[in-house]
Amino acid sequence: MNRDVIIACDFAGKEQTLAFLDNFTEEKPYVKIGMELFYAAGPEIVREIKKRGHKIFLDLKLHDIPNTVKKSMAVLSSLDVDMCNLHAAGTIAMMEAALEGLTRPDGTRPLLIAVTQLTSTSQERMEQDLMIQAPIDEVVMHYAENAKKAGLDGVVCSPLEAGKVKEVCGSEFLTITPGVRFADGEKGDQVRVTTPARAREIGSDYIVVGRPITQAEDPVAAYRRCVKEFIG
Ligand code: C5P
């Protein structure tokens, strides 16, 4: 199993991001690049970080008609990222098309992960705004099963849902989990959080950690602590 700690590099621009990564002289952490940084700095930031030897999770959460997603995924695949994602709400057909677009001529491809329901969506908003009446945890599991049917590698979910996802979709189906905090740390705006050690026990494959590392006084020490607690 490839358990790993992914640092969410939620910085506004290229200079800040590279300056942050300069702190790491001995290890090359797995890095998550989100929409904010990608839209500000463009594909060049992906190439630059990749050139420095980091693995990259490109968190752009695609959601469009299957043909558009397929062609866009082909572009992301050529950037040589290691993991990317989309919204399971785009349907099984969209996820299958994404997988096709992502697969390179030699048969290799980045991992493809689905977002189920965003953790910012409540039961009430889902019912009223989206007209989905089922309990939200059932919706999350249903979307995870759809992602598995489409051939995807896993889902982004709360560490607290990781065990259930594994029960429903099998132990090989990956769980990528944000919402991780040190036992003695600040929660910030995250509500349902867990520690790296607990995330490991529950069955997360990858934890995505932002502020506990990026805002730490000593980011390298915080990263190492995370790795030690999560991977051992
Ligand atoms: O700073 P923090 O550790 O809260 O960062 C978590 C990262 O994971 C952020 O980039 C956030 O956008 C992302 N994320 C999340 N919850 C989700 C999906 C993504 O916190 N459900």
C-alpha cells in the first residue's frame, strides 16, 4: 500500500509556493496544487514542481460533458501529474470518458479520484438546492460506488468515512482524506477532523494536510511529525 502525506499548497502564487518548498532539502513531499494556484500560475507551476522531483495531486475537480472532460484530462495527463480528480456528480459516463482521456499511449495514467458530495454541502442544502432527498452518507457511498464502476481509483472523503468507503468499495479502493489535525493543534475552519494516527487506523491511504504544515513555525518538522504518525 502506498500510504503518503500530501501537503495542500494553498498559496496565492508561484513565488510563495516555491519558497515554501525550498524549506524541504532532504525529502520531496507529495504536493497538492488546487484551483487557486493553478489559475494564478498556470501549467508552468506544475512543470516546475515536477522538475524538482515532487509527486503532484492536481486538484481541479473537473465537471463538464464527457467529451470536454476527456480532452481536458488528456492535457492534464501530458503534464505528468500523479493524481487528479473530478466530480462524481458528472455521471458514470463522464468518469469513464475522463479515464479514457487520461490514459497515455503507453497505457500509463495518473490516479483518478472522485469528489462525492463536497463537505461544505449540508443535508439541507442538498435537499433544497440540488433536490436530492436521500441521506447524505448514502449519497456519498452511492457516488463512491459509481466511481468504482467507472474504473476510478478512489474518492476524496472525510477520514471518518474512509472505513465505510472501504467496506462498500473494497480495500483496494483509495481514500484521500483532508480534515487532518494534530491532537494539540488548531482546527481552523475544519469541523470533523481527526489526527494522522487515527486516519491511519480508520483506513486512509493518503492524508491531505494544509495549514498544520504550511502555517507551522517549522514546516519541515510538522511534515515529519505527520509522516511519523501516519506512516510510522
Ligand atoms: O489547511 P487544511 O489542512 O484544512 O487543508 C485541507 C485541504 O484539503 C485544502 O486544500 C482544502 O481545500 C482541501 N479539502 C478539504 N475538504 C474537502 C475537500 C478538499 O479540506 N472535502
